[in-house]
Amino acid sequence: MGRVSGKVALVTGAASGIGRASAEVLAREGATVVLTDVQAGEEAAAGIRAAGGKASFHKHDVTRESRWGEIIAGVEREHGRLDVLVNNAGIAVAGLVTDLTLEQWRHQMAVNVDGVFLGVKWALPLMRNSGGGSIINISSIAGLRGAAGLSAYCASKGSVRLFTKSVALECAAARDGVRCNSVHPGIIETPIWGQVVPGSNEPLDLDAMSAVRVPLGRKGMPTDIANAVLFLASDDSSYMTGEEMVVDGGMTVGNPQ
Ligand SMILES: NC(=O)c1ccc[n+]([C@@H]2O[C@H](COP(=O)([O-])OP(=O)(O)OC[C@H]3O[C@@H](n4cnc5c(N)ncnc54)[C@H](O)[C@@H]3O)[C@@H](O)[C@H]2O)c1
């Protein structure tokens, strides 16, 4: 038996990086996984099926409310229940605050904040009908502290942090069996880092950056976050809600040097 056997999980932004790794780990541990992404992700779902897991992929822009309705209706039709929602889809809009346009700010908020809100709003009724569940919102250490050049991203991730706690309390008060926690990754090697250097096309050297900034001395990999997602999705974390799980090699604990 896997750690999430029998559960149905929906993972957004699952074509790449942390979302893809989370979908793979959840499937490996026995969940039926519905992967969604605004970009093509059939290959990720096919890879899971080839490894013996249960997975499907659906095109899904998390900022579109009507599409959320279709996705959740599809999960109910196909699987009859929803136990785990991983609100992972995200983008990083970089730029000094004086350079950011209102359009860029709103796009950042639309994907990282509206997307998480809509996910919770549309998934919660089905989760409640399923007898409970676990909502996992991917925030960031940028949701715990500021970062120059990333004000919009930090604002969006801080918003996810407190939204998570409020949803956790609403669910607890409703005694609906739904838990809601946030995960705060540090420096994880994924394509998102291509978005975060303002005015530069040079890829960041994550190894060099991590050697200096991360107490453990190395960058994280998507599976490091997927393993935290697995724990929060599983019944091993059944007494945790409203919690912020930091997975950052010690970055936010203190200054490495
Ligand atoms: N990589 C890191 O170091 C790091 C650190 C902290 C937090 N995070 C967070 O982890 C999450 C996953 O990011 P990642 O690092 O795997 O990056 P990634 O770019 O590899 O994955 C993000 C995925 O989200 C999808 N996406 C973007 N906009 C979308 C939309 N409107 N609707 C649906 N899907 C959309 C992308 O297509 C992509 O597949 C994000 O929320 C990110 O902010 C990442």
C-alpha cells in the first residue's frame, strides 16, 4: 500500500518542475492523479502511466473560473471524489517596483493569487462531499520575507500564506475534515528561474547562489518539495492545518555566513 493509496489528487502547473514531481510522487504512492497546466502536459501524465501509475492531463489556465468549473466537474464524473488539491501553478514577475506596470502586477496576482483562490473555491465542495481532504498551496520563502526586484512575487506569495491559514480555520470550524497548509520552497532547480532575472537573458547559476545563501550548501530539487507535498497529502499529517512548511535548506532560519 502506498502512502496515498485510494486518494484522488489534482495538481495544477503539473507539466513542469515542482508540480510534475509532486504528481509523480503522489502517483508512485498510490494516488490517482489529475494533472493540469496551461502548457502541454500529456507527456508528464503518460510518463506516470508508463511507470504503472494512474494519471490524466487536462489543459487548464488557473486564472479562468469557468475552466475550474469544468475541471472539477470532470474529476467528479471520472473519479467520484477529490481528496488532495495541490495549488502549484505559478509565475515569477521580476522587476523594480518603479518599473513594474500595473498590467504585470495584475498578471502576477492573477496566476499566483486568483488561481489559488479559485482552486480552493471550486475544489472545496467536492472535497467536502468526499468526506474531507488536504489542500496544499505552494507559496515560497518569498512569502515569508521580502526580496528586492521581486515585490510583486513576494506580495503574491505572502497572500497565499495568509489565505491558506484563513481557509484552514474556515474548514476547521465547519468540521469538514479538510486541512489546508502552505509549502514554502527555497531555491529549487526548475525552469521558473529563467523568469526572475530582470533585464538579463543569462540563466542564474543556482549552484553558486546556493553555495553562498543556503546553509545546507546546495540547491533543492523538485522531489525535495514533492516529498513535503506527499506528507501533507497523506494521513501522516492529519493533525496539521494552517501550517507553513518551509523546505529551504535552512535559508530562512538565519544567515549562513
Ligand atoms: N523553483 C523554485 O525555486 C521555487 C521556489 C519557491 C516557490 N516556487 C513555486 O513553486 C511553484 C511551481 O514552480 P516551479 O518552480 O516548478 O516552476 P515551473 O515554471 O517549472 O512550473 C510552473 C508551472 O506552472 C504553469 N503555469 C503558469 N501559469 C499558469 C496558469 N495561468 N495556469 C496553469 N498553469 C500555469 C507553467 O506552465 C509551469 O508548468 C510556483 O508556484 C512557484 O512560485 C518555486
